Amino acid sequence: METPEFDIVISGAGPVGSALALLLARAAPDPRRIALLGRGLSSGALSDPHAAGADPRMLAMNHGSRALLEPLGAWPARSASITTVHVSQRGRLGRTLITHEELGVPRLGSVVAYPDLQQSLLEALRQSGVSMFEAATQDDKLGARPTQWLAADGHALAGRLRVRSDGSPPGGLRRSYDQHAVLATIHAQRPKPGWAYERFTNQGPLAMLPHPAGQGRYSLVWCNAPERAQQLGQMNETRFAQALQQAFGDRLGELGLAGSRHVFPLALNAGPLLIDARTLAIGNAAQTLHPVAGQGLNLGLRDAAQLVQSLGGWLHRPAQDPAALLQAFARKRRPDRWVTSAVTDFLPRVFATRIPLVEHACGLSLMAMDASRVLRTPLARHLLEGLRT
């Protein structure tokens, strides 16, 4: 039987796929036998995050994700720390504060620009020894055998294992939230360094995150019904700022638009981690979540970290059948995936029921969590580092 050229082929060089490749490079006896297939790997520096056409996303990375990426040399030079999270509900009583001091960490999380993170990951990959290939137009294009993918140059990448970490939505559960997210950069008159805000409205959650550019800027993720989101995306700057001020309040002073706006539909998608005996899915290829609490990427990075732990011994004996290891990996990841998906699915829906009794109950829950560390800490700890198994 012909020996595959690679032990593992990873399709998708986004943050999760790139982090997985870096982690595997450290665990494998020969990093060259780890192949990463993605777009932009053969080019030079990625685009400036403020340039036209750059990916507009600002990523909320929790404490656990930063602790994972920093030792890999893949943490961006520019980030904004989150030390306090303020949670509230528009038009109802109740609010909760979560601080880094009570959890004993230097920060709850950090905000980074997507292009900055991709650039730092790419630079670390170039030093890792991992084999990198530019993806074809459709990077899920298969070769002649089920264990192959094709690179842009026609090279058939054959591996003992395949890992999907691309943007292809997983098959399985799908739920539309009937919400679209409006992304924008906001300037605040009275910024509070290190403070992030999650404000629930009857249209959907509104998050204001400290922006890595500083200078009083915040990254806005504002979830609304699709029609309202489209209206907000097309309003002139003055009307948009007024609508935002009305929804968010005056805790940061006067708010103004400091960049372009982008509108994205939101849905829950969840599928199996183990696709077949030799193919896995992690990150967005396994689950896409509502952006409330910023858990999607953090969950995907935990997928990657657990997979490397599960395959640690196999990487030194890759001729062995990994089936039992892969099944154990899928079982170990199930609780964290389920709890995180359930929390991010429940919160935006329960706060947007527009049923007064439910809204009041939500406000009482926020008050109870604010008054009791016993109630607050389990949720805060999960958002900080996930469910450890």
C-alpha cells in the first residue's frame, strides 16, 4: 500500500486551521508531514485591516484563546484588552458586571482585527516547517481518492487524516435567528478603557467592544431583525448615530460612526465532528454560532487544541489505525460544544421574545447574578475558557 505523502491534511487556513497546523507542528516529529491548504498562503503580507475590501470583523478572543496562541508566536502585536464586561437589558431593570479580578486573570479577553490575527498566524506558520499549499478556487475540491484534496497547482495532497476547518457550513442542525448583525466602528465621547458591553434589546443583542485602534473607538456588533438591519446599514451617519444612542444609552457619552458598516445574516449550524473514518470537521466547518458573547472562534480553537492532545501519540506512530482516538475526541468535545451552542442559542432568543413577563424575568436573572458571585462565576468561567474535560 502506498504511504500517503502527509499524515494530516488541513483544508482551510483561517484562524482555527492555522492554529491547528501550528499546534501539530510542535507535537509531530516531522512538521513537514502536516499539510495546510488555504488561500493567501503563497502571498505576502495580508491587507491592512482599515483598507478597502479588508475583512471587517473584530474578534473577541477569550483568556483561554490568548493563552493558546501566545506560546505559538501567533498573537497579534495590536489588541485591546477586556477587563470588565457590563451586561444589561434595554428598557428593563437589572445588570451584571463581570471583572477579571474576581476570576483571577489579567484580562477576560482581547479584541483583535481579523486581518491582524491572520497575518500573525501566517508569519508563525512560515517558521513552523508545516507544508503549505495554495487552495484551488474551491478548496474542498477532492482528488481521485477520499483522502485527497487538490491544491491550486493541481497537486493532489494525500493524507492519512483530513481535517476540514474551512468556511463550508456543516450539514445537520440549522436554525435561522431572523436576525442580521450590523458591524461598525464607533467613536465614543467618554470611553471606558477595558470595558466591553453586551446589551440585550427586543430586536437582538448589541455588543460594544474596545477597539484595538484605541482612541475612544469601539467595535459594534448590533443584531436586529433583517429589515431593520438593512435600514441601519443604509441610514446616513447622523440618523444611525441617533438610533444607536437610543438603543445603547449614554454610558459612553455621545456616539458617532467612525467607519463603514457591514451587514451579515445570522444562523446556528451544527454538524458532527467525525465525518467519516478519516475525515474530521472543526471550527466553522463543525459549528457556526450566534455572535452573542463572541464564542464561535474560541470554541473552534478549543476543538483544535483537544484534537492535538488526542492525536499526540498517534503522530509518532501514524501507520496505526486512529479510529478509536478520533471517536474519543468527538466524545470529549461533545459537552463543551453542546453547552456553548446552547448558551449562545438561548440568550439572543429569550431576550428578544417581546413578552413582558419573560423580559422582566431576564432582568431579575441579571440582578441575581450581579448580587451573587455563586450564580455569576460558572457562566463567566465558561465564557472565559470553555468547558474543560
